Amino acid sequence: MNRSLPSLLVVALLMPWTAMAEDSVELAFMPDTKTVTLLNEGGKYVAIDLKHIPEGGNCRMDKDATLFRVGPGKSPGTTLVRYAAPQISSGGCPFMTIFELSDAEYTAARAAFNAKEADASQKVEEIKKQLGDKWDELVGNKK
């Protein structure tokens, strides 16, 4: 639960933005912890480790990290994604890292996000029912 809390926070912060954005914006959760190849032009600076990772360098992407789809990958059968949250532990990939996942990995990552989104929506609906009119008052809806 502690590892997914930052991801859920990022998702919560992105929800209004994604609601206004095009339907093509897709969020996903990293399916497994693994080493990825950084594809950002010029590389990226890792603030928490005080080091620079060059383009083509490797970094660790943690399971359940929040990602969003950028487009098709450069290699056949891959999807280009970007890390959508700041790194909070040493040794990992920097904020906004671009890398490729296999299409199968991306499909699993997207399914994991959709499952958590559905679960969160269901919990919000349950809370709305429990609170009744108090919900509108709490969220600032006027009648």
C-alpha cells in the first residue's frame, strides 16, 4: 500500500487534467521492477542521486510507477512511455524518463491502471452514498 500511495496521489492530481485532455491520454502502472534504457535526448539529471544519466543509459523503474503513453516505440512491438512521477528513492529513473515497454508489458500496465481506477471509482461512489447530502457540501456542490 505504501508504494502505491504516491502513484494514487499522482493519479488523483492528474484526473482533472485527463478529464479535459484528449481521449488518447493513457495512464498505466509499471508492471514489474526492471532496468530500462533512458531515451530522453541529452539524458536526464537525477536530483536524488546527484548524477546524470546519458541518453541510452540505464536506470531502474520500480513496479507500480505511474506512466503515460507517448506513442508507438521505435522498435517493432514496443510502446514509448514516460515516467509521470518524481523519483523518491535512490537508484531509480528520473522524473519524466522516456523508455520503451513491449506491447505485452504495456497492455498489462494499462490493465493494472484500469483495475485500480475502477476500484477507486467504486469506493468514491460508496462514500457518496454513505455521506448523502454531506458529500455535496464537502466537495462544494451547490443545490
